[in-house]
Amino acid sequence: MQCTWLIDGADNRTIQLYVDDFATECGWDHVYIYDGDSVYSNLLAVYSGMVQLDKFATHNLTSLEAKSGSAYVHFYSDAAYNMTGFKITYKYHSCPSISSALNCSGNGACDPESGLCTCNAGWGGRACSEPHCPRDCSGHGECDQQRHRCRCHRGYRGSDCSQLEEEGFWELLPPSPYPPSKYVPAGRASHAAIIKGDSIWLFGGESFTPTAFVVKYDINAFL
Ligand SMILES: [Ca+2]
């Protein structure tokens, strides 16, 4: 089954799209969101799988901005297995947030003219959804107020210092600046990635928009 929705703002108003619920069969049922009126427009994101909002801070989805005045949403589901689906809300003259029910994720003030959030102390990111020091650094680090992040004790890693380095760890790499950026590849679903040395190799995946099959990140370029 395939469904498409076109949100037509008509007067080039920025559209904010909030993913309030999402549960599709991971790797098989996909949602594509474009900034424009067709699949040939700029691909903002591809989603597949489940999102557990408010449970894991790093899994919250920040809203998407369609600046062209239109947004095109395409859903593809294969015949084999269905989940509960998704709820996407859109608004004009609004700000980034992890939920359509909250301004700036509940951690800041929204300027509807500019569409920018002013975050409360201790919060960052364009949607004020990223605590500077998650979980108070888990007791394994100190909050660096100048750099707005945890400074982990030796042997601990992660944004909240909760992971033992010797057991392997993962960290989010902030793409900078926020898209559009030549350093951020177009969205895709069901891709694979490996880390080798100081590089992340990303390959494959589903996308309607032509994308490079292989993308190589230099981890150090983000630091
Ligand atoms: Ca399916």
C-alpha cells in the first residue's frame, strides 16, 4: 500500500512537521518527507521502525521544517505485517519541538516570526530538546557549564557518561551546521553502517531521491 499527502502552504510559509507517534515495520514500511511538492524535492527525512517518545532522550524526533511552502509525505507499506502507524502534525508560524503539544519541547520560548527557540538554562539544540548534561552526568562526570556538556571521568563515555569505555560505547555526532549541509547526506531507511578506524562507512538503504550509495564520515571532523 502506498499513500501520499501534500501539505500546500501556498504563500511560502515555513511548515513545521511534528512526528508525535511512529511505529512501522522496521526496514519494510517507510515514511518519506520532502520539502516541496513531489518526490523530486529535497528529502528531509525517512522514517521506519519505532520511536519511544519521552523514554530515551536521544530517541526523540525533532520536528522537520519545510521551508519551500509545501511538504510532501509518502508512506509505503508492504503487505506482510502492519504496526500501529504514525501521527504527524503540522503547523505554520511555529518552532521546532519534539511534540506538537509543546513549544520548543517545553524547555524554551518560541518566536513565531523567526521560528526560533530561545532555550531555558541547561537546554540546547534547535528544539531545546537536548539537556546540556543528561542525567547529571550519571555520577561519572561533571557538568561543564562553559561547553554545555558532561566532562566524563576517565573510562566513561557518552553524553551522560553512563557507558564504560572498555565495553565499547556509542555517542551522537552532531552534524554541523544543521541542514542543509553538504556534510549531511540525504535521509534513507534500512541502511547499514560500520566504524573502521576514524571513519564511519554508511551504505545502502531505501530512498526515492538519488543519493550516494556509500558515504564516509570522518569522526574527527565533528569534534
Ligand atoms: Ca509491513
